Amino acid sequence: MAGMLIDSGVGYPVIAVFITTLMMVGIVTLPLERRFFGTRVAVARNALSLIGALVIGLTMASVWSLL
């Protein structure tokens, strides 16, 4: 899917955010995480993962602009 997005002209920083959120943020698995870890931990993990994905995207954008 990332290859199709790149072929469509989407930038690499956006692809980095897409893949990172796809792997780290688990909306579908949230009910299972809530049962095992509790609501507070599950929501915090997903929120931190989303923030991490945005940081990765911003980092990729700044590095990509240097090239």
C-alpha cells in the first residue's frame, strides 16, 4: 500500500507516519488492551504511540528537506 501511495505522489514523511500509526496505534485492539492492562494504560499507550508517530513524521520531513 505504501508503494501505491508513493506512486501517487505522497511524500515519504507522510508514508512514515502512516506506517508508524498502522503498526503502533491499535484502535481495533483497544478493547482487549483495556481488559488486560486497564483503560488508563491502554489509552495512554495509544496516545503516546500517536504522538510518537507525529514526531517521526516531523523528523522525516526535516531530514528529507536536507537531502
